[in-house]
Amino acid sequence: MQTDLIDWIALNLTTGIGPVIGRKLLNHFGFPGAVFRASRGQLLEFGIKAEVAGAILQKSGYFDAERQLDALSRSG
């Protein structure tokens, strides 16, 4: 469960992914974990810009997602 939640938060925090692109990614890949497991080729073929594909592949949103989840846990 914790991993799924982090995946959702990380997708939301990934640079270049807003509500529209996020929804399209989820409709295509099914859930955030699958988006992060997609290959560069799959993301580019889907129509994601190279910079955004790079951010997804680097999992750039994970660090902030984990920090936010830790802060929420500490605050109750």
C-alpha cells in the first residue's frame, strides 16, 4: 500500500506531468507504478516529450513524495 501511495504522489510531483498528461498516462498504462516501469521508447511512442520521459525514468518525483509522506506521518 505504501509503495502504491508513493507512486501516486511521485507521479503527481514529476516535472512536466499535470492533470491532463497524468490522466492520459493512467488511462494508457493503468496505474502509476506501470508508468514508472515503462521504457523510454514506450513513453516516447505514447507521445511524451523527451524531457518528461527523462523525468519519469529518473523517478524525479520520488524523493519529494517520500518526504511529503514522512511529514504527513509525523504530523498524524
